[in-house]
Amino acid sequence: MDVPTAQRTLKTEVPALLTLATPVALAQAGQAAMGLVDTAVVGRLSAAAQGGVGIGNGVTFTLFVLGLGILLALDPLISQAIGARDPQQAREVYVQGVWLGVMLSAILAVPLAVVPWFFEAVGVEQAMAVEARKFVLWRIPGILPFFLFTAARSYLQGQGRPAILVWAMLIANLLNFGLDVVLVFGFGPLPPLGVPGAAIATNLCSVLQWVILAWAIGPAPANTVKRFSRDIAAKIVRVGLPIGLQMSAEVGVFALAAVLAGSLGQASAAAHQVAITWGSLSFCFAIGIGNAASTRVGWAIGAGDTSGARLAGKSAFIAGMAVMGVWALVFSVFPFTIARVLTNQAEVLALAVPLMGVTALFQISDGVQAVGAGVLRGIADTRFAFIANVAGHYMVGLPIAVLFGLRLGFGVQGLWWGLCAGLTAVAVLLPLRFFARTRHSVARAIDA
């Protein structure tokens, strides 16, 4: 582990951050790549199937991220324990994350089983609603392995051992591609399952990724408490619930945009899914930098070095803007080529290509707000990120999306202008908060 110190400079901190961030970002991108493959494969069925998977993915992940956000509290708690040279406490926090993952999967299965039956009621075309419902219901068994993988990822990342994440990602993605083709279209005696096949493939790959990480974690330190601890679990929830609400607010506005796009027709919904799939992939690199920054900031806080935490945050913002700037260039220069990877339908391409331009426009904002959430998580300041996301997305972004997308007739492109405005508003607020908080000493979250 490399603990930041006050003697570090940007010249040394940025490479150290990227060393940790690269495997984390690749692992995160691997998660998005499975969704990209699902979209590409299902896109060969029909616009209704592709649009349905888009809506189903949005709704599923909106609920998933509430639990995911709670478990992301493991990031600062584990990294701060490692920074304080307390590996037993770090392991006990991880164990409580496993307990919470089991509980959260049972709780969130209920709304996931209910929500899909209301798609038609909110204006989604029947053909897409049917496909979206199939996808969501078949994704329910994947909740538990997803949460267990998240807890294991936080523990390994907090220890500065992220390399195994890349191997898990590579193996799972190779399997996912094969399973998608076989289960969606059928092979030999296996009948074509269509959209449910894509959901089943993703579930199986989530199980595989968790098994690989669980094996890599190894034995616990001596005297580690493995029974459920109400005290530690309560601290995880206290720090993590605002993260879950913040992520739900952000993902929720994109899921709502998917539903609104569905009300504009199958082609609009499919185009939205094409753009959001690519946007989610690029976002993974910002998330990777944000997660790595959360760990390095947490190491510094655990070591009692607030100035080192501030430097780690500054480095992360610089790295995040640079990486997302590259994605903005790619989306600007190759919009048709990129969209064509996910669909071969002319009516969908006609709408998706302009959306790639909007996606390029908000890459920097998306990167800054992702890194901002990460560095604030490193100092366990999670409530402000939730407030900023609600204000940015629902007080700025959503009204603009409805105005331009539905009222003024700009369609799905107008919806995306609103999303861009919301992300930009959040990107302004989070860095201001981080640098204001780190002007003074920050205490460890586990001691609060």
C-alpha cells in the first residue's frame, strides 16, 4: 500500500493514482461491457427488444444502486482502516458488508418484482414493456452475487490489490459474449430465449466474478469477528445510505429519460439505449478514477494526513478531466461508427448519431462529478453528494429535458440536453465542497 503524505506533489501523485485507478477502471468498464454486449446482441432481434432492454436495465440498475451505494461505504471505511494500519478492522468491515449484501438483496428483490408490471401505465409501448418486464424479472437472481462482488471489490481495492479485478472482468466478459449469443439466439438443443437469455447470461457472469474475488481475498487476520455486528453495520449504513440515494437519484433520472424516450417510440428508446450504453462505458473510467481517489483519500485520512487527502483529490480531478476529454474526442469524431456497433437499423442510427454528439459534450462534466463523488466518499462526506445530485438532476436537468424533449418537440435529443445540463450542475458543486472540507483536518469515519 502506498499512503499519501504531505510531501507528495502532483508530479508523483497523479502516476500513483493512475496505477491504482487503471485496473479499477478496467474492471468497472468490464461491467459496462457486459451491458454493451447485451445491447449489441439484443439489438439484432428488434428495436422493441433493444428498447425494452434499455428500459429494463435502467430500472434494474436504479434499484441495484441503492444497495450498491450503501456497500460503497466500505471504500472509505476499509481504506481508512488500512491507512491507520488496522487490517483486522478492515476485514471486519468487509465481513459486515457481506452480511448487508445478503440482507439488501432480499429487500430489493421485492420492488424489482413489482415495478415491471407498471411499464404500460407510464406510457411505454406494449411491445417494449413486455420485453423490459422479462429482462427485469430475470435479473432478480443476480442481485446477491452483484452485491457480494461489490463488497469483495472494495476490500481488495482498499488493500491496494486491484489486479485480480481485471482478470475477473476478462474471464466474465468472454463468458458473457458466448452465453449471450447462445442463450438469446439458441444453439443446438438450446432454444432461443430472446431478452431473458441476456439477463441470465449477466447473472451467471456476476456469480463467476464474485467467486474469483472471494478466492483472491484469502484468510482473515487472527481474531477477526465474523458474526453480524449491529454497530459496524449501522456505521456502514449511515455513511452508505446517502451514497445509495445519490446514485439512485443520478441513475434514476437516466432511467426516467429511458421511459420518456420510450413514450416517443421504439426508435427513440433504442437510440437512447445506444447512447447510454456508450456513455456508461466511458463513465466507467471516471468511476475507476473516482474509486481509486476514494481509496487514496481514505488512506491519507486514516494516516491523519488531510493535506495528503487534498492532494489526492486534486490529482484525481486532473486525471478525470484528461481521460474523459479523450472520450469526448472519440464520440465527436466517430459518432456513426460507434453507434453502428450497437445497431444496424437505419431509423435508430438516425437518432443515435446526434445523441453521440451530446454524449461527447458532457464527458468532462461527467468525469468531474464522478471524481467529486469519489473524493467526498474518501472523507466520508456522502450527504452533500446526494443533495447536489438531487438539485442538479431534478431541479435543473429534468425540467430542461421535459421542456426541450417533449414540450418543444426536439424529441430524444432534447431529453439528452437536459441530462447534460444536470450533470454540469453537479460537476460544479462537488469539487467546491471537497476543497472546502479539506481546508481543515478530517477525522476517520469509523470513529464518528
